[in-house]
Amino acid sequence: MIKAFWKFFELKENKMRQKIFSINNFFPYDVPLGNLSYTVLDIETTGLKPYHGDEIISLGAVKIINLQISRPALHAYVNPKRELPQTIQNLTGIKPAMLKNAPPLSKTLNSFLDYAQNTILVGHSLNFDLAFLNKHLIPLTGKKLSPKFLDTLDLGMYLFPHEKSYALEAFARKFAVDLKGRHTALGDAVICAKVFLNFLKILEKININTWWKLSRELYKVL
């Protein structure tokens, strides 16, 4: 009983937990989309299954402020403490030697939580990224990261319902976005940010101009 109490107290006082709480409780409902700030996230991993042994190997993020990609960006390698499949090495260009002395994952997660404060999270198939983050954030903090977010996959399906492909590179080509850095965490975050900015221009033209309006269209938020 006493151990359980102290565990609860430690989690309550956990600074990372407080940062998650702050992100989860950011409410931008009636703020114009162009006035919001966004954190565009991408991760690279050892595979597709966070709860079957796969781990993060790289995290990248950029901010959009005043409809411009802003500096500094955030990037970190992560030691997955497991074998790095050759297929992933070939896809991402990341080699085991690049991860050997990477900072602890907890430090990278803490940096990301700082970076994402007071922003809407954006990504392509973002639930994939969130699953990997929460795999570690929940044990560390006792709290799940559940931010207000916009997924460029969902946006693409909404704005272009008859596309042959909804892959990130397909939308990048549609908007003549350079694919430099594709399949790296920071490179994909930059590509996703540029695609997202093009989506915002289209949304403005069809009078969907607040997060609340857009969320109701995409996710049927009541």
C-alpha cells in the first residue's frame, strides 16, 4: 500500500507527466488554422510493431509558426538496444554505429515534449508514431500522450478522395515538394510539413479555417 502511494506520488510529480498533461490539454478550437503553431513529427523504427519488439531509432520534428517552417528543428538518434534489420539500414541509411552512443530515449522524449508545447501535432499516419512514443511514455509517466493533432493522411483522403496513392511521397510529388531526406526522420518531417502547408492553402479556399471546423470534418468531433 505504501509503495503504491509513493509510486503514485512520484508519477504525479514527474515533470514529463506534467508536460504531457500540458500538451493533451491544449485547446485551439476557434483559433484560425493560420494562427496556430504546429509540431510536425516523424520517427524511424526497427519495424512496424511497437508492442512486439520494435523500437524507435530516430526522431525528427519541425515547427510551423505563422505558416512558415521554423528553426530550430529537433532530431535525435535512439539506441534501440536490439538488432537493426538490414532492410531498415538500407531504407533509412542508419547504421548500428550511428546509434551505439545515442542519448537515452527518455532524454529524447523529454526534449520532444518540450518542443511540442502549445502546438498541434502533425504527421503522416500519426497514430503509428504515437504508438511508439506511448509505449515508453506510459511506463515512464503513467500518462498517455493524446494531443490535438492533424494527420496528413486523413487530410489527403478528405481533400483528394480519388487518389491512387495516399503515401507521403505521392502528395509531395503532387505539390512539387523535394523528396530529399525521404525515409529519414527529419527529412520526412520537413516533407510532411511542406505538404501540410499546401493542404492549409486548400482548406482556406473552401472556408475550413479553424481546427474545430476541420476536426469536425475529418474526425466527426461533436
